[in-house]
Amino acid sequence: MKIVFLGTPEFATKPLMEIINKGFNVVACVSQPDKPVGRKQILEPTDVKKVALKYNIPCYQYNSISKEGVEDLKKLDADVFITCAFGQMLSKEVLDIPKLGVFNIHGSILPKYRGASPIQWTIINGEQETGITILKSDVGMDDGDILLTEKTSVLQDETSEELFERLGELSKTAIIKALNLLNSGNFVLEKQNHNNATFTHKLTKDMSKVDFNNNSSDVANYINGINMWPVAKIKIENNNLKVYKAHNLSDDEIKKLNLNSNFNVGEVALSSNKHGLIVKCKNGFVRLTEVQPENGKRMLDINFLNGKRIKLGSMVSNE
């Protein structure tokens, strides 16, 4: 079976590496164009291109695959295209090239969380379960027929960064199962229930603001969901902080710490290098467990408080 793999970021490299290591025949990769990185704006190969170069696999790059890549891809005579976080929509002309079709690795249990950022919104919305779906692509947005789904529970306080890592591992299992099914010809595609579909939009820079006038569980989920980008940004006294991880305090934890509801929303209710940095929300308390001071490194809140004294009742504002 001749495979063409279409992907761009690090998330896509795990299934690609697994396909290669399991001995499948990857005849080519396709990735987004290289982008300039750093102050010197040096062109940096995409993560998928780096893997292709390592294994001497041809890698095609197009600003628009549907306008520029059709003839190249036809010449490869592939049985199947596998896409994973490629970053471009495929036209019907491209979808019709491989004999078995185009199959996409998607980071949610479809039809829930179609679109650009399913993993982040899974965390933001406090979902208990997620997974990887392998679906046959068509011209719609993640609405094709499903080949298989691999599920996993969302862990307590899990961030989008951590879930990306776990789903990357799960995608390795899912894609090998999928390729074996396609290779055998013994598979059934299941149509999605479009009435239950939900769509995710891209995260934006202004989403870094945190509204503590929400329930503590929602605040924690929100911070954990945007921890890769744009990252929660707050200011306490004269300290500008990025917040990469948060924890919603349980009722038992609130009792043990003897926290009361006399604090106003957004005020620091506890600040110690033993119990951390805790802020009052509309309903409950949230601990800001991993922070990064301006011009500093990411660290646990207790380590930050080793060198900084934050007064109780200090108001937390958006940076």
C-alpha cells in the first residue's frame, strides 16, 4: 500500500513516525511551506519535513495544495492519503486522487469538536472524555464518514499541552489500526450524526484575559485550555505573570486550608510557598499552580512565592 502523508506540526510527527517504523510504504510527505523563525528570520523546516528528510522521503510543500499540487500528487499513484494537522483544506480534485481516499487523524470524538482547535476546547469546556477519530475526508469540515475512534479520559487538571502529547501517542495506535483495516479491505465506514455536531473556532490573542467572575472549575479549565497559546496573562501587584496551569480547589481542600468567602472575586485568598497562590472566583477558589514571571522561567507557584511576597487581598487583574 502506497501512502502519502500530509501534515505540518509536531503533533503530526508521531503518527508519521509510527507508520514508517511499522514498515508501511510512505512514498511522499506534503507539508506547509517553511516559515522564518527568530530574530534573523531564518527559514525553519516544518516538523513533518524534518522527519521526511531524516528518512529520505520526498516532501512537497505548497502555498495551496489544491492549486499547485494536483499533478505532482497524481504521479505518485498512491493508494491512500493520510492527513494530520496539515493546515489546508483539500479540494474534491485532491480528495479523488488516491484509490482508497483521504483519511484524516482528528483530535476529538466526532461529531463533537470539529474544526481548528478541538483539543483546546475539550479542556476549556471541561469534557471528561476525548479521543482520536480516523475519518474519510470530504469537502466539508470534519464531517466525513468515520473509520474508527480511539477514546481516552481527560485527566484532572490536564492542560491542552499535556493532552496534545497523550493524543499524539493515541494517534499512533489509531492510525496503525486504520491502515491495517484499509489494507485488508474489511472495514465499514460509519456516517456521523450531523445534528450533534459542534464546531471549534481558532484561539485568538485576546483570549489571554482571565475572568475570575466565573466558577472556579471554569476558570481552571480555561487557563489549562489556552496554556499553549495565547496563555493566560495576569497582573498581581507589580508582577506580570503568565499562568500555564491551574487547579480548581475541592470542598475538602477549601476546608483544610480554612478559606472563607469573605474575599472579593479576583482577590488573592492565600499566598504561601507551602500551599501556593490561590485566587477567589465567583464560586470557589482556583490555585495558579504554574506561572512564569516577566523575563523569568516557568515554575511552580510555590517556587515563585519563595522569592515574592504577595499580600492577601491583592487584586488580580489582566495584564
